[in-house]
Amino acid sequence: MMTKRKLREGAGLTALNLFFIALCFLTLIPILYALSVSFNGSNSLLSSDFSFIPKNFTLKNYREVLFGENITVWFRNTIFLAIVTVFLSLLVAVPAAYCFSRRRFPGRKAILRCLVLLNSFPAILSMFAIYRLLRPMGLVNTRLGLILVYTGTMAVFSLWNTKGYFDTIPTEIEEAARIDGATDTQIVLKIVMPLAKPSIVTTALQVLIYVWNEYIYATTFLTGESKYTLAAGLNALQATEMTGSWPVFAAAAITVSLPVLVIFFLCQKYMTSGLTAGGVKG
Amino acid sequence: MEKKKRREWIRSYVWSAPSLLLIGLMVVFPILYTFYISLTNMNVYHWFDFTLVGLDNYIRALFVFDSGFLSALLATILWTAVSMALQLVIAFVLANLLNIQKLRLRKLYKTILMFPWAMPGYVGILLWKTGMFNTQFGLLNQWLERLGFAAVRWLSSDVSAFLCCTVVNLWLALPFMIMIMDGALQSIDRSYYESATLDGAGAFARAKYITIPAMRPIIAPAVIITVFTTFKQFDVVYLLTQQAGAKTGSGFHTILTYAYENAFITNNYGYSSAISMIIFALLLLFSAKFQLREDA
């Protein structure tokens, strides 16, 4: 009796494991295919004897990605944009978030409510208006223009996310510091910032990933491939000359994804809490 | 005391000013400007000498069925409903399976299933486009051909493009939903199930009377966020079918790709802005409704 039940349980568990192995494989197919293509030397894409293990293993495509002229330029552009945008975002968001979390002043509630509403506006919808506003100022097709767009788009999120975390930090320590004669700036820099490190890191990472992944503003506002970011460049790579460069594109796609994957899995806990806490709750 | 309070106020305003100014300039002002453009006949021919045309653009969008906005809106509603229904059901089943107690490799499976979410979204979409759906070297057609069928142009007709977009969207969105549901499941007290089993409740009854009611409040915010992101989906549809220079011939639009096309492909700036404002109004209405429900 007992063994029979155990047997059945074992069979069920095996079936379950097989199901999940199949599901994981199914999920990874597009990625595995790209991996295989990116390492594949012979141009056997059109032949029908495809396999997930490349037959003529090569690093040629990755060499082209890492040392090819275009992609290194795009990489440098992206890093520059990302660093400046993250820095500016935090610079404006942290003091504002501190005030909205700790102080009470007329208009505070109204502004917070407006920010929630603004959050539901997709940035793509005002892209044309922004384009038209930036063009006379000569900011279209410049890095400064994109930095303004990116910091502006992420400003609501940055403010909201850091404010939300500040709210959870008890105020007693700050009050004690104030009694000891610390100024506001000292309190923010020496007490609140260190305590709020997780939220500041998440905010910075989210902004970083946003800039890293943003392609639509970049392709619309920038002309000339030398100014492109990685996302814009990759997008152009597959849209225009796809057939010829699919192996290179696959290698570039894998390379671009790697840092994001690493960040995601290292900071999974933070990322997900930020997503759920910062969202809808007023 | 009054004076001190006022000084504090001023300091708060000064500290918040850079952030609020940035939001004002880059978010609020463009929205207002979009509204202004929506009242004009601005397009490529009227770049400078546009005139105010009142609500014409709104009337064209809302009352002229041929304009395409209403059908895009209907398609978007259908798209959201189908995606959400599939996501909720599949994620519920998978999360429950992942929580079967004797499953040892649960952590490994979860990590692998998170991959589509962890990658840059546009990369995932483009990999599907070239790796899976491409007519020549896409895997789907390679497999079909090996089985002796003719190649299919996956993205070229409305219905099949809709289905392909739905599949890719599921691929992208399921990890988040599974994670949320998994977290919710783990917060349910095991003892409920034990006593229910003792009372003779089957798996279906346990799901209906314990699991679902207990999960609902926990997953509600995440589900609402997902409804919004699905409704506002742009990347999947744009990158798979509408990309400038690589249009596949499918006419499936979400309202966002429709607004984009009218602004940057056919250059009807006034009309596209009117659509943007309508979408904004719809989103505001939804979010106001959900907020009210949450407060209550």
C-alpha cells in the first residue's frame, strides 16, 4: 500500500520536473538560438540542419561587436548618457524627495497627487511636442537634449521612489541630530542618504536601465549613427541590414543584455520591491 | 513661530524646485503643448502656418470610424483582455505548480523563468522577430519546412500579427506575474489547506475557497499595473510589425503605435496630438477609478 503511493508520488514529481524542464527550455529558445548563431562561424543560417550547438565555433562576431567601430562608439555614447542622467536624476530627486517626505508645506498634497496622475502619461505621446520644443533651441540631435528628455521622463519616478523609501525611515535619529545642531544638508548627506542606500541604488539602477534600453527617443531625435546609443544602434542594425548581420546582431544583443542580466539577478530583491511599492499606491 | 514656519516652507520649495521645474518643463509643458497642437491643423505642409481648427481633430478621431482610431482602440481593448486573461490563468497555474512542496529544483526553475523579464525588453522582442518569426531564418519556419510545410509570413496579416504579439507579450510579462503570484502563495498559511483537506475539500475547492480569495488583495496592485502596461504597450507591436523601414504589412495597432504612426510616419501632428490627449484622458479616468477603489 505504502510503496504504491510512494511510487505514484514519485512518478508525479518526475512528470512535474520534466514539465518544468521543458518549459524552461521553451522560454529560453529565442535566447539560446541567438547564442548559437552568435558563436556560429559558417553562414549556415539558411540550411535546414540547424542545431542549438554551433558547428564551427567562432568568436568572430563578438570581436566585431567589441572592437567594431560603430558599436564601441555607441557603447561610449550610452555610458556617457547613462552616467550623466543617473547623476542628474539623483541630484534633483533626493532633496525634493526629502522635503516631500519630511516637511509639510502648502501644495504638498496637490503636487503629489498630480505626480501620480502624470505617471500614467506615456512619454511617447508627447514626443512630437518635445521634438518641436527642443528643435528651435538647437537641442534636437544633441546629447544634452536627450539627457533632458531622459531625466525629465524619469524625474517623477525618481522622486516618487525615493520619497516612498524616506517615508519608511524613522525620524527619531534625525531629530536627535537636529538637537545636536546638524543642518538640513548635513542630515540628508550624513544620515538619510546612508540609511536610504537601497532605494537610492534601485532608483539609480532603474534610471540606468531605462537609458540603456531606450531606443525610440534616441532613434527619433538623433540622426547619424555616430551619435546613436547602443539601443538605437542595435535597432538600426536589425531594421536596415538584417540579413547580412544577423550573427553580428545576435552577438551584440547578447553582449548588451549581459550587464542588465547581471544587475537584475544581483539586485532582484530591490528591483521587485521598488516596482510594487512605487506603483499605484497614492 | 510664524516666521520660522514660513522660512521652512520656503526652504522646502527651494529644495524641491529643481525636480519640480524639470518635471514641469519636460513632462507637464509638453502635455499642455500637445493639447495646443491638437487644436490645430499642424502637419508637414503646415509646419509654421498652421491654424486653429477647434475640435476638428477630436471629432475625426471619435466619430469618423474610417480614421482608424476607434478600431485601434477596440483592438487595444481586445489585446489587453486577451493578454490579461492568459497571463492570470497561466501564471496562476505555474505559480501553484512551483509551490508543490516536494519540488526541489524550484529555485533553479524560477531563475530561468525570470530571464525574459531580466533582459532588455527591446532585445527580447527583436530576438523573437529575427530569431523566431523571420520568414527565412526564423526558427518557426525552419521547423515548419523540416516537417514539410510551406513557410509562413507570421507578421504580415492582422490576425497572425496579433497572435504573435500576444505570444511575445506573454513571454515578456509572465515572469513578473508568476513572481507576484508566487510571493502571494507563500504568504498563505499552510494550516488552512491542512484543515480543508481534513474536511474533505478537493484541489479545486481549495483553490476556489482558500487560494484565490487569499491571493486577491495581495496581487491586486500588481495586476492593475500590468493592465496599464498592457494597455499602453508600444514596444512589442512597434518593433515586431510597425518599425519604420521594416513594416511587415500587418495593420494591427495599439492606440500608442497608432498615435506614433500619425505623428512620425504620416505626419498628421494635429490629429496625432488629439489622439494623445484622448489616450491621456482615458488613462486618467482609469487611474482615478482604481485609486478611488483602493481608498475605499
